[in-house]
Amino acid sequence: MRVYLTIIDETEEAQKALRFAANRAAATGGSVHILALVQPQNFNAFGGVQATIEREARDRAEAIATGAAGALMDEEGRMPTIAVKVGEGQAVIRDYLAEHPEVAALVLGSADTGTPGPLVAHFSASAGKMSCPLYIMPGGITKEEIDRLSV
């Protein structure tokens, strides 16, 4: 079974990557894995305050991933696998790919303007060393274009 891994956050480009991954999974009889990233806190506060901030960040990431999964379930009729991981994005994704050899492709979304984003920049620069293909959805692509290209 082909598994399409996508990284979810609140950006429009993440939604475009998720749409492409879901369409490809449906077309190939595969599935989608949604990974939400929680950045580690880079400060030391009183233990209780820092723990609260970290818990809130994790709760927010879980809510975003669950919302995306629910929308995918409504639209496609399939529930994706959801994971929420704490750590630096590139390292977390590399570890996830190593732990899940069934992943057939990493699907990322590029920003419409400016730099493509840190994950796109990193993984496109090291695509030759990846264990799976990398798909990058252009920021300016429409839903209709995604649907046409992903079947």
C-alpha cells in the first residue's frame, strides 16, 4: 500500500499538499499519514509555566491535525494516520521516514511568494538522499489543478 506523508499546519500550502496526497492515495488505493510538528521551546521558564506553554503548543498541533483528518474523512471517506511530534522539523521528518519505510512519497507545499519555506528548501536540497520521492505543490496552484494533476 502506498503511503503519502504530508506535514500539516495552518498554512494554505499545507492544505494544498494534503489535498494532493489524499487524491493520490485515493487513486492508488493508498493512505495518508498526517504529521504535525511542535517546535521545542528554546527558553527556560519556571517549570510549570514552560510545561503549560509546551502542552498548549502540542494541543494546538493536535487540533490542527485532527481537523485536517476530519475534513479528509468527510471528503474521501478514509481516516488518515495522525502523528504529532516534538522537535526540529527536518529531523522529525527524517526520523519519521526512517521509522515508516512504507511511506511512498513526502508531499510538501511551497509558499506562493517569497522563499518556498524551510522544509521545502531543506528536502529539495537533499532529495537525492531521501528514501522516497518528494512532491512539492506550488503555492499558486488551484484546487482544480491539484485535482486534475493528482489522479
